[in-house]
Amino acid sequence: MLLVLGVAAAATVYLAGASPLWSVAAGLLAMAAPSFLIATVVGAATPGHRERDRADAMSGNEFEDYVAHIARSAGVPVIMTSISGDWGVDLIVGHRPNRLAVQCKRYSRPVGASAVQQVVAGAAMQDCTRTMVVTNHEFTPAARKLAERHGCELVGGAELAALRTTIRRLTRPSEPTST
């Protein structure tokens, strides 16, 4: 496909009166441009290490806003719960029946099992079927073990760059089962 595009561009430039050298250059440029544009768009949509550094400098509320922004950019609705009476759920992401309860923790140390306990307990109160804890740091072994036992998704540190993809996967409608 790209080869055809390059040959067509080179022929068009040559027929327009350009020298063979410019025709070859135009053909090569036409073949490289789509890959370059795709890489540029994908790179712009992927949070890099500077954004992770930025997350470390945020307050807790700013971090919640940041996670909500990423979820909205994944194309799903986001409800930000009130500060009090949220049952341990900061964000409700997605549509029923595949709503995701999210607990956001912007910490300077590893996040413990209590964050997993809070979001797992609060999910039912907020009519959510899936759970997730998001942090700018890492998780303790106890948090990882508890999350695995309850099917809670943990996203922290280096995994923060893939948050948008994880949210899309968890909020995708479940496939109907055939009986």
C-alpha cells in the first residue's frame, strides 16, 4: 500500500514537471508520511515520564481530576463522587452494567491493602461491577494479594501510562454468553 502511494506520488510530481531527483524524494516522503503521522498521534496520546513526574507533584484532588480526564479521553462517562459519603469510591467510570469503581491515591509511599478494601466494599454501594485503584506510586505486596483475590485492577507507577487502555478494557461491554 505504501509502495503504491510512493510510486503514485513520484509519478505525479514527475508529470508535473519536476526533475527525477525531486520525484524520487516526493515518493519517499509520501511513503514515510503515514507512518510518521500515526506514530505522532500515538505518541501524543501516550503519557510519558514527564506526565508521571507531573502526577507526583499534584495534590490528591488534582490527581483525581487527572485520572478522570484520562477516563473521559477513553470515551467513557465519569462521575466524580462527593468527598464525604463516597464509600471509598472516588470515580465511577462507564455505563451500567459495566461500571468501574475507581479509588485514586496520590502517595509518596506504596499504597496498602486498605485502598483495595475501600474500593471493593464501596463498589456495590455505587452500583459498580468492577474495581480499580490508581496511584502515582507502587503497591504493597498485601495490596497486590488482596486485589488479586477480589479481581481489583491495580494501576500504579510505570503502569500509569497505560491507564487509558486499561479503562477501555474494563468498561467494554461484556460479550453475551450463548446457552
